Amino acid sequence: MFTKLAAIIRSVRKVFQARCQSSNPNARRRRRPQRLRFAAFTGSMALLAACGGSVQTTESVPTTDGRPTSLDGVWLLEGSNLLLDITLATATVDGRTDCGRAIGSLTFTDEGDPTSFSLPGRDDSRCSRPEAAALDVAIELLESVDRAEADASGYRLYDGTNDPVGLLRPAG
């Protein structure tokens, strides 16, 4: 593998050296950024080759008997394109859509169970009006949640009157 990498580096170096040769002495000064780019490219190729081969994947959402055991991880709000990256250790929620973002936090019960979402921070400046409206609906839905209950398909979300309002599915 390293012999292939060395051959690639030699051929790329020859191309860059041919481009950098010039009869104008000032041309060498102007070409220095290209040499830095070549060095960065070579270094990144070496790192890719060294890290190489197989990619180990980890389960993004821990489960027991097919049910998630923690809200920690990345979730998709069913019926929308809102992905929620939830970190329980810091009680943070980072929501992203194709065009927008919402950030906030979780509220916990005295027993330490997450109960509700608060998503005050948002940026929908790149969204069209329908996309921004869909993000509004998703945020309102999440902010109406009073509890979450794990089942085989993810977490069922319920409001204050125990009516189901949504479902979070593992996004992985």
C-alpha cells in the first residue's frame, strides 16, 4: 500500500515541479502557495494511507431488547427532516434540517429522566418559507413534549395531557 502511495506522491510531485519551473525568477515567489498546497495534499494522502483499511462503526443508540435505553445520540423526528443530536451529559440538543438549525436543551425530572425540550436558538435564514414553516411545526411539537417513552421503533413523545405528539427514530 505504501509503495502505491509513494508512486502517487512522486507523480504528483513531478506535475507540480513542471508547473513551478519558469524562466521568470519572480514566478518562483508567486508559486510558493502551490508548494504549500502540495505539502498539505501529500500530508493528507499519507494520513489517509496510514489510517487506511476498515472503518469501525459503533452503534449510535444503545438498545436493550430492541428498545433504546437512552436518548443520547442522533434521532430523526418522524414526519420531518429534523435530525436531533442529543447529548445527555451536557443536556444539549442540536437540531438540523436541510436548511436550518435549532439549538437548545433538555429538562430533567428529579430522577434524572429527560422530560421536555427547549429550543430557543434557531437559524432558518437559508430556508424557503415552507421549509421555515415546517421547522416551526417541528420545534413547536418538540416544545410541547412532557415525556418520552421507549418502544421498539424509538421514543414515543407525549404532551402534558398524555396524548402522543410524535416519534423519535434512531438516525443511523
